[in-house]
Amino acid sequence: MSNPPAISDTAPNPNIMTKALTGKTTKIVLNLLEGLEHKGHCVTMDNFYNSPALARYLKCRGFDCLGTERLTRKNIPEDVKEMKKNCEKGTIIACHSGDVMVLAGCKNLIDD
């Protein structure tokens, strides 16, 4: 696949999403899923492949997805990044935009 597929006009920020869907790992995921759209599949990804833009795009194409995410990735909500820095052990943080949600669990590596 040489170019990322077109984003529908109903997807938020189509220009940002198109730019975000040009990475090598994203292209791998899109190539693997080609022809499986709108069949109710759930894609599980680790933090090497996953991104909020890819999750949004997959949702627009009829997929559900879940997986781990790197907080350093682009388009991770700033609220999640800030809350994660100062949260107590056992706290769960959630932010959503439409039908895409980011959850972060807090765990302190140093026990009191």
C-alpha cells in the first residue's frame, strides 16, 4: 500500500489523521487488515503499533481495537499525560473522544 486509505469526512480532523497514518508500522497493520473491513473484527496491538489516530481510523473502517499505548505518542490527550505524572497507585484515568477511549493505570514503582 503506497498511500494511506482516504479518511471519511465524518472522521475528526481528517488532515491530522491522514498524516498520522503514514508510518511504517501503521502501514503494516493496514496491509494485514485489508479486505477484512466491517466484519466485526477486534484488533489487538501492542504499543509498537497502536496509536489514537490508528484506533480512530480502524473504528471508521468497522474494527474495534485494544492494546497498550506509549504516552509519548502523538495525539495522546495531554490530560492523560499530566494526570499520569501525579496519580496515586491504583488510580485509573480515562479520556475519550467520540468512540475512542484512552485508559491509563497508575502504579508506583516505589512502595512506601
